[in-house]
Amino acid sequence: MTTTAGPTAERYGDHLFHHGHPSEFARLSAMAAALDPGSRAHLTGRGVGPGWRCLDLGAGTGSVSRWLAEQVGDGGEIVAVDQDVRFLSGIEEGNVTVVEADVTAEDFAPGRFDLVHARFLLMHLREREAFLARVVDWLRPGGWLVVSDAADLGTPSSDNAAYRATMAAYWHAVAATLGSDITFGRRYPRPLAALGLGNLGVGVHFPVVAAGSGIAECWRLTLEQTRNHVLATGAVTAETIDETLRYLAAPTTWDLSLAMMTAWGRKV
């Protein structure tokens, strides 16, 4: 999907998913609870350890940055970047530097990092391919790029019609509003191969939607926050969204939604 944006096009976090929204910290925390196990496994697989210099782009609540700080120890360095760092203010680890910046405008010295990590960032950037090319320059030779984005592999096959319809409308709404591309993660690892990275790989983390799960809570808060945008698509009614919210909370629900597609490659 290619999205053309004018100079005033809305970006993720400008209004929709703004960190000032009352439920945004809880929403991101629920997302982290669902996705962090997969992220940690993929990062561990790349060998992250003492002394590494790591860049965490779109750091959110800082859950990955904090975990990385533990892995690299006092001799390592974590740079956590987000356009709004209010959720990172509680980071106390001395080897973490918090940077408030538009990640697409920030620049770092070539070859500075052993690892660059970004989760659910590229899919929301209109200039994702150009930005990815810049990111590779920040890696040292032998450094790893690890990127994760969503692919909705679950909801199209759900038995619940309201859930299927609501999620399809949601993805349409964020694409129209933010330029998000839910198909980008399904292209991995080709974008990394095109940039000349080696040791390519792809992993999938597929959290189960069940009452009380992190991913179910994340979707509840996401749909409540984006309700008007989803309704504006004209594809679903308020009753359909409400039925979906009940389905997410029902103790009998066992379903799937997004998969976290993670790709990695090593700079040669």
C-alpha cells in the first residue's frame, strides 16, 4: 500500500493515539504485555549482551528499553527515542538515555549501534522505506537490525462476524487517517534484503485473544479510542463495535488477531 501525504497529513500520535489520551498508557502497556515475550526472544536470538550499544525507536512505555538495559549492563548503552517521552520518565537505569524526538527527523552517527530495534513503528510511517535505509547507516558493521510490524492473520478467519467486520474497519480507518500499512510486515524480510543486510530471518509471535489477555485488553482500549474513526468508515455500526467489545471480554472467547512479524538482518 502506498500512501501520498500532504504537508499537514496526520501522523501517529499527533491526535490519534496521542500519549495525552487518558487510556493510552494502559493501551500501550497491554500491548507490551502481549508482545514483549516475542520481542525478547528475537532479541536474545541475536545475541544481545554486555557492552552492546542499542537504539530503541518508538520506545513507548520503555518495556523493551528497560529489558535491553539489563542485558547490556553498565558497560552498554540504550538510547530510547519517542516523539513523546512522558511514559519513559520513570526509567531509572543509568545506562539508558531518553530522547524526545520525531524519529524520522532524528539522526545518529554512522556505525554507532550494535542493535537498532523498532516495534510497530515502520507500519505507521508513510516514509517507511526511506527511513529504514537511514536506520541501516546507524549500525556498525556486524550490527543487527530487528524490526517488528503487525500482520492481521487472525481476524479474517474468525467465526465471529462482528469481530471480523470491526477489525477490518479499524485497519481501514488507521490507514486512511495515519497512512498505516497493515501489509508491510508481511513483506519481511525483503525490505531488509534490498538494503544489503545479511543473516536474514523472520519470526512470528501470535498472541491468543482471550478474556483478560494483554492483546484482548489492548484491542478493547484501541477500539474505544478509535471508535469514531471506525464508525466514520461506514463499514460497521455502533452495535457491531459493541458486540465486538463484548466478544473480547467473554470468558468463552478464544481467537486470534494480529501476528507480530519480526525480521532481522546483519550489516555486513
